[in-house]
Amino acid sequence: MTLQVIVGAQWGDEGKGRIVDWFAAQANFSARFNGGDNAGHTVTVGKRIFKLHLIPSGIIHPQIVAILGNGMVINPATLFEEMDILRQAGISVSPERLRISFAAHLITPAHQALDKALEVARGRGNLGTTGRGIGPAYTDKASRRGLRLADMLAVDFCERIGNHVTEANRSLRMLGAAELEPGPVCEQFGEFARRLKPHIADTALELHAALQTGKTVLAEGAQGTLLDIDFGTYPFVTSSSTTAPGALTGLGLGLDAAREARVIGVVKAFQTRVGSGPFPTEVFEALALRLRGSGENPWDEYGTTTGRARRVGWLDGVLLKYAVRINGLRELAVTKLDILSGLENLRLCTAYRHDGKVLTDLPFGPAELEAFEPVYEDLPGWSEDVSALREWGQLPAAARNYLDRIARLAGVPVRLVSVGPEREQVVVHS
């Protein structure tokens, strides 16, 4: 059995989509195990750019069966938009190629309305959510009143949707927000159910059988380690498990599947995050613009889902070491190395200073980072354009030194290096 798990080792937006695309070329299944359409994976193939929020990005490869796992929350409207985009690009999204767990939960307009109303109610203490209903959907799941894909197979599905909207309206009323009419939601989701029925399956059983017969399953995480509901910068986190162990529960796989799993952490050559929350190595002004880009290119540092400018900073080795431990990472894939070309000096955060002490490990996780001052190590930069390079030995000595220092800080090797947005712009380090 071969399970490969790819997760973000930072605050998301690490470039997981293009790394998943690289590994998917040799896989049989590509499976999302967490989150909803608040995530976005971008894959560039020639002049075509695919931005997928729900469907695993591995589906671009023709041999892949794409799985939406039970750990996800799914907005059918977004799902159908993505299916249409893929069809128009000549990519099959038939029921044989796109499978959805019966145990995944639905996101409805009521969840979206609640998400936005709750953010307004928080005022200046808002969490910077995407407003896509992710949190309320997971809240309903935990409260055991959520709607699952399996409900779409029930004869009284419309009644269940109506009850759900009526219940949500009570909360919207208390928040002073506009209520929803159950009828149009029932009609819309009834049509969604008709179209989705052929795709709904026991995907956990299918993945188990695939692994038992020697097929390769690529588990595709959304967001990043530092947004994990338990181990991230709480409360500025997402509502699901974003770490590698979450791939097992989010896909319905047992511990046997993890025995020989290949666990890859994707990390940018610098640090970014979207929205509120602590960011010890954040930079501003001219350097921030230099790292972020102007937004004129689709791969500049602007959120795939929200379009918001990402905050940027130097790579944080303390948080990376933490991500390696929490995920059990075996190797790293470093993205956007090309962005650092032309910088005379680079910085790496190797420790934190707090209360007169220098710390290389977090005392209680990353939730309370505001009081921690980064301790930097300065390294020389390089002027060469690396985007056309494909061999490790071709990289400038300073670039190799930078990557080697990242590996030593993390305690695991760097195996892949992305030097541009195209799928072939990858350097493999054996």
C-alpha cells in the first residue's frame, strides 16, 4: 500500500497545488481530506491556470480518481462551478472520476449567512474568515445537527433542508441579520441532490481497497499546519484538522495506511499568511512589496480564494520545526525560491527571544506569539535567475546554502524545489 500525504507547513498558500500536481502524475487517487471552498489550490499548465477550491487538483491528470473525503464541508454551488470549468478544459468529471464521501457535510446559504453575521457581531475582534460558511458548517457537524451528502439520498431531503434553514433563522434573528426563505433553498438543493447522487459513495471503502491492491493514494491537505483547529495560532485558525494525521480521519483510513506513508510538507522560501493573527517575522513597506508582488501576475501573493493581499515575512524556522513534529514530516518541498533571486541578503528566524530567554521550541504551541521576538541568522542572497534551472548542482551556491540551512533547521531533507509557477519548473534533490 502507498499513501502519500501532502500538507502545508505554514499558514496555507504554500503552493501545495503545484506540488500535488507533481506527485499526482504517478498516483491513482487524489483525495482532499479537510476544509471547504475557503481553500484554493492553483496549478499552472502551460498558459492555462486552474484554481480549484474543492476538487483535488490531481484531477487534472487523466488517470486520477478524485475523492472528496468525509472530513470536508462542501458547498454544491462551488462544486458545480468547478466541475463546469474542468469540463470546458476537456477534463472528465464523470461519477467514475469524481467521488464524494456520503459522510462529508453540506454547506448551505444558511451557513454562509451565519458566518457573515457572526463576523459582523465580533466587530473589531473579528477573525478574518472568508465568510463562506465553513465554521458554521463544522459547528453543525460537531453539534450533530449537520446535513451530510447522504441526506441527499433521502426521500425527505427537502424537509430536512427546510428544518435546517428554519433553525438557522432563529440564530440570524438573534444576531439582527436578515432571515432566509426556506422554499428557494429547498428547490436549489433538491436540484443539487439530483445531480450529485451518482457521485456519492463510500469513499473510505474505495480508498481502503485501492491501498490494499497496491495503488497510490495522494492525500491532499488544505490550508496549513498553523491554521489547524488544535495546533494552529488559535483562535486565528480554520475549523478543521489541517495536519497529516487528519488525513486518516478525514478519509476514513486506519492506522495501517500510515505505516509506510510518505509525508511531504510544503513550505515557501519565505513566510506568508492571510488575515488576522500573530506573525513574528512579518516585514513591511518596500521589502513586503518586493516579496508579495504587485498583484499583476496570478502567482503574486494574493489569496486564491479571497483575493486579499497576503502578509509576508522571513521564513520562520521555529514554526517550521514545530510543523515537522506535529505532522511527522519526512521531507520538504520548498516553493517560490525564484522570488528571492536578486535580494542581497536573506534572513532566517532560528529562535525566539522571550523573557530574557532564547527558545528554539514553542513552550505552548503557536497561539500566543505576540510576545516573542524573532532571532535571525543572516545569509547571503544571489542575483541569478533560477527559473530555468532543473538540476540541484545548477542552483547558485548561495541558494543551495539557503536550502541546506532550512533542512538543518527543520531536521528533514529538502527533496523538491519550485523555481516558478509552471509544472515543470521543479528541481529534484536526491
